[in-house]
Amino acid sequence: MHKIGLSLLVGFAVSNLFAAPVAVTSPDGQVSASFDVKDGALLYSVSKDGKPIVGSSKVEVFADAKMSLVDQSVSENDSSWKPVWGQFSTIRDHHRELNLSLTADGMPVTLLCRVFDTGVGFRFVLPKQSKGKKVVFSNGWKLKEEGGYYLTKGEQGVQGPVRLGALKKIPVPVVLKRADGSAIALLESDIYSADGFGVMRSVYDKETKTLVSTSSVTSTGAGQVTPWRMVLIGETLGELSMNTLALNLAAPCKLKDTSWIKPGKGLWDWRVHGYKAGDFVYGINTASCMRFIDFCSEQGIEYFTLDDHWFKSAKDGKIVVSPEVDIDKVMSYAKEKNVMVKLYYDRKKGNFGDDMLFSHYSALGASGMKYGFMGSKTDFTRSAINAAADHQMVINFHDGPVPMAGVERTMPNLITREYCHAQQDSRRAFTPETFLKMAMINSLTGPLDMANGNFGIKSINAGERQKGPRKKNTYISTVVSEVARCVVIYTGLITLPDAPEEYLKKADLFEFLKVMPSTWDDSLVLDSDIEQYISVARRSGEVWFVASVNNQSERTLDVTLDFLDAGKVYEATVYQDAPDSHGVKNPEAYEIKTTTVKRGDVIPAKMAVGGGHAMILRPIK
């Protein structure tokens, strides 16, 4: 790990001390950010290989304040750090940082801009004189209107491709697939450290053809920071999902002890209610919970999530538990079986009291909380993450959570969240096409709880569950696609939503999910097209897991194994759609075969309508 101070006189594209514009380039020299002060306005732009990414746009920290440049310096950082869990076991943080000393209406402020090979981030640092003053952190993103934009749409999936000028609400992130196939994404990082700030609100100014993002707060004074505004840059749109910029800009882990944070896989009861296993019918009761826990224990599944209705009300420090659920017995049994339990909570049933909530759940023996209907409130989210950590609990936010990109570095007990659509009942948001879009758009904000991994697709489509679908025969997927989706989506908790009996019916296929880890040493996107398919490879130790997911057109995707170690032979266990598989007509047909492969081999991944393909590649000793 090392830091390098750079003289302003050497060739790092930094101008003379009091001249403008001031520019700083990435370590590879391809990405550049430039700042200039004109008529009292601070302007910035971003380019790659000399071509504009963001055209000259205004950035400010106090509304309409007159800006002036006082001083500047540049440093370079090249270090590495280890996440508690995630897509990589080690992340390199290599950037150049421009430190601009400015005044805003005479008040000193600092702007930091970090330029990486894959993007740019900038934020303000406020002085003590700002205390009590209204901060309006605003910047434009002047983008060339080419290609198509993609934006999240909550539980309705993803909008896109669309034009910004046609939109009234513009959520985070904003992703542009450019005409040449390259992509950029606009979002924020380290909101956790930016006390008081909410998520940026964006509007499109049709007159200037500029997207403008704003967030505001009353300053607390010295050292207060804004979030980092980010521009991610990728050769392809799929590549952006592996971009580590948000994590590198986020504050380092604040927890001294992280040994209790366990990523893993977990069963979820909510979508199993009403399922018949012989004479047994799953419901919200003690017997069903015990059955889930037994399966987790026997199969090596770390978590069981008990969702809504295990309690009837929660108010003033008291929870009225459903009479059908002996929660003490359930929690005691889970502890005996070495299964961690995540308990659901939401405020619709009354306000229990935030100061007592986590201590109460901890006393019950919960290892984590699934928090629903808490609202998209940044300060509340921050305090809930902190409270969960104080009681050594992981937390999973549902129902429109705050898109705190990078927070899993700072507070790794934020294990996942539903900044996507994870419900079987809304088919407008859970088609193969919207899965692909969510995998490449929503994932840019961090881990997703999408609840992939259904095996009883026929049973689901026949309406043999209480919680969906609203319309029968509308769940389009194959069982191999369901397995592959669990690899494609980045999350610290892989939520498996089906009945234990459905997994046991296909035990050979379930073996893939059993041996698949939930945290990785390396990850990469092999190939992608947001409208058609994605292929991802992830490594744990020496073993690679490769997964491809398809839209509703049959295809054969060539998967090139050029990421394997040279000189080694690998045993490949291949999980594939059968010749007669079909996401609507025959979703549960699959094949498993074993072969040997080496670096550079090309595997034809033949995928059905709504299908998928998955492989485990183990080196032969």
C-alpha cells in the first residue's frame, strides 16, 4: 500500500497553480476530469480518450454562490483493501485525486475529485464557518443524447431504453447505453458518511439538455461532507456491474469486529404458504418453521427468513405474536440446529420504538432483520444499520429502500436489500427481460435481494401457493435459469424462495446451489446484452462458477474460458436446459453432464426460451 504526492510541474495534466481549467487524469491516462471557474460559476467536464463523457456542467455547494479558485494540488493513491464479503476478495484502489481549495461567496470550501481508470467521483468538504447554513449540493450532467437510457422503476422493473426528456421522475442510477455500445452510469456513493443528505433528486432541463441532480441539508460545520457524485465508465453496459468505484469511494469499514457477519444462503417462507407436501400444508405456524429449519440444517443452508404475520402488532415496546407461532420454540430450535434466523419487521403494524427494536430482536435470538416499509429515508436507514450492528445483526431492507451505493464496505452488516423486484406476483417486473435489466441496472447500487431459485415452476404457475401469481401460467423461466440467476446477482444473502420438497425433487440440480458460495474471490462479466442475455463468471479459491441467463428467444451463446489458469485441466459439471426445455411449456426439464475443459475452450451454452446455463469448473489435481 502506498501513496504518491505529485508535483504540479510534472506531466499529469494539471495546469499552472492559478490558471484554469484545472484537469486531472486517471492512472492509465485515458479518463480526465476538468474544472474551471467562469463568471463565478464552477464548471466541470469528464472525458475519455479525449472524447466527452460529461460536457461542461455547473457544480455548486451553496445555491448561486459566487465561486473562486484559491489553490490546487494532486496526489496519487495505489493501495488495496479486503472487503468483509462481496464480488472480490481484494479490491485495488488506484486513483489520482485533485484537491481544489475554493471560496463560495467568500466562504472556504474544498472540492475533492478522484479519477480512476473506470470513472470519476467528486464531493465537497465543508468548513466550520458553514454551520447552520443551507447546503445545496447540485451538479449538472450534460450528456450527448445518443443511445438509450435505462432507469430503475421500483417494483415495476426497469424503464428503458428511454429518452430523459420524456421523464418526470428520474431515479438512481441513470444509465446510458451509448450508440457505440459503451456505457456510463450516474449515481452516488458514501451517502452513509454524508450526514443529513438524502438521495439526489434529478430533473432534466430541456432547454440546456442537461440532467441536474440536487440534494440539500443544513450544515453541521467543520468536516461535513457531501456524498460522492459518480460517473462510471464501461466498454459495455454489463461491465459496469463489476465496477468498484462506489466501493472505493465509500468510507472504510467502521466495525472493529466483523467475525459475526456471515454471508450465506437462506430459505424464505413467504412464497411457500399454501404449498402441499403430502398431508402437510405450509403456513405461518410453528410446524412450518421447524420444517424449514430442519431442511436448512440438513442441507447446509445458513439462514431461514421468517417473513410477515409471525406477529400481529408491534407498539410501544410490545410485540403481539401470532398464536400459531411459538417464536421462543422456533428460535430455540434454530439455535439447536445451528441455523441463523432473520425475522421480519415493518411499521404498518405500529411503532414498536426504534430504540428498543433491535435489542428485542436480538434477545429473541435473531441473527438479522428483514426490514419492510421503512420508507426511503437516508437518516433512518443509517441509524437502522448502526443499531443492527450494535446488536451484531445483519439487515436486509425491503419495499423501496435507499440506494446507498458502497455502504456494504463501510457497514458490511448491510447484507442485501430489495432495490429491485423480488415478488412472484407481479409479472410485469419479473420476466426474463426485466431480470436482465435489473441485473445490469439496479445492481449498480449494490447487493440485491431478488429471491431467485424457484424449482417448482409448474406448481407456482398452477397457483398452488397463496402469494401468487396473480395470473396463472405467467412465470417464465427454466430451473436451470433459476440456478444461473443466483450466480449472476450480487448479494450477501442468496434468498431461496421455494419449498424444501421442490429442492429435494431435483437434488442433483440443487447440489449446485448447495456448493455455491455467497462471497467471491473474483468476478467478471464474460458477455452481455441488456435486452438479450448475460454471462458471468465468479471464482472461489480455484473453483469457477459460470452462469448465463437468456431472454425469451432460443440461443446458443459461446462462453470462452479464457479466464482459466493456463496449463491446468478442469472438470466441468454442466447444468443445461434439456432439448425440450421451454420457459412456458416445459420449465423443469434439465440435463447435467461432466466433461473436461482448459483455458481458451469455447463452451456452447444452449439456452431455451427463458432459459439458462451453469457450470462448475474444478481444477483436476
